[in-house]
Amino acid sequence: MRLLLIADTHVPKRARDLPARLWDEVGDADVVIHAGDWVDPSLLDALEARSKRLVACWGNNDGAELRRRLPERADVTLGGVRFTVVHETGAATGREARMAALYPDTDVLVFGHSHIPWNTRAKSGLRLLNPGSPTDRRRQPFCTYMTATVADAALSDVVLHKLERHA
């Protein structure tokens, strides 16, 4: 099962649309995971229409309609791997231990908010992934997103992809 992980798209404030390369990835993915900060519901509509399956939450920049349509926390089991999707996780210092305590029944926590890519594992085994942002790099050298694979009840092939430009 091929996964596409994105967050902090901020469309149309930071970009008019997602980069074309990312839309290609949407078509190739079995599941698209979005960790919040959509900004406008039209992107949610477009991803729902073009994704085979979408798992998503709202972020702190998302208004009433997005909060009505999406949960603050999305939990899903994909191929035997338990995922939780949230937008914010607080400070980077101590993140692994805090999140392991908050989400003891989760194998992979996908989050956003910072626009800083993150790929670590807590002592408990919890995997923490932040795909960064495909449209707003902030202080990062590139805009980014992630892909991964779930097979045989395990997450593998986690890749951070760099985008040179956005729409």
C-alpha cells in the first residue's frame, strides 16, 4: 500500500494550488494522509475527488467548515499499522516521549504545524513523521512531502521528497 503524507498546504494563501508533481503523487497513492492547515475547503474537495482514500485532520489555520468536515484527530489502521493524524504536537524537545505517552495505541503519528520535516522513533517504538509543507518552506531549504509503504503490517520506504518550486 503506497502512502502520500502531506501537511500545511495553506492553499490558496501560500500557493494557488498544489504542485503538479504532488497531484501526480495523489493519483499514485493508495492513501493520502493530510495533517492539517488546509486553509480553504476547496482543496479538501479536490483531494477527496482525486484520492483513492483520504485520511485527514484540521489544523490551527482551518476555519469552521473544515473543522466541521474533518476531525481534530484521525485514527486509522492501514495494512495492520495503526496511524494517528494530528496537526500540532508542541515543542520539538521531548516530543517523542510526550507523544508516546499521549498515543500508546498508535504505531505511526503523522503531524504537521512546524513545516519542518521530522522522522524519528520514540523508545516505545512510536514512529513520528512530519512531511513538512509542499507549498511553504518557511526557514527550510525546500518545500517537502513524504511517501511510504505499508506491507506485511509494517511501515517501510519512508522517503522525504524535495520540491524546488510551488504553484
